[in-house]
Amino acid sequence: MQVNRLYSVLLVTALLGGGVGTTLAADAKAADPKVVEVQKMIDGAEKARKKAASVDSEWRDTGKFIKQAQAALKAGDYDKAMKLARKAEDEGNLGYQQGVSQQELHLPSYLKY
């Protein structure tokens, strides 16, 4: 009985120890101000994408740019990630503006089917 308890304690300790090491490495990378800045830009782009989607006007490549920005961030290419995040946010904002402007679109009678 005590052997099983010992194995359980060792297993839990090993699992938690591995998790802490991974967390510390992630925190060290996140402490870099450039990483934090790029992540904020990506979060802003995602927010703009969702805002455009709320009026059914999300542009085709916005999500792709966000995924590419996240991949560039993971690879350590911060300039590329910032450029892609900025582009995605711009598309999200423009998509929202387009969707709002076309909600009250009235077609002339000769264009109706």
C-alpha cells in the first residue's frame, strides 16, 4: 500500500516538475517586450476579425494573416509577425466598415431579381 502511494507521489512530482519547467521557459520568452508587443497586435487583429464577422463581413485572408503572424512569432521573426498582424487588423476594421455600410443598402428596382 505504501509502495503504491510512493509511486503516486513520485508520478505527480515528475508531472508537475515537467510542467513547471515548461511554464518557466514560456514565461522567460513572454517577458521579452517585443514578444508582448507582437502578441498584443495579434490579439488586436483577432478582435478586429471577430468584429467584422459580427456583421457577416469578414474578409477572406484575415484569418490566414493571423495564423501566419502567430507562426512568425513562434519562429522568432517579430518584424514579419508585426507586419502580418497589422495587415490582419486593417482588414478586420475595413471588413467591419464595409459590412456596416452595406446593411442599409437599397438596390434600385431595375437591379432586383
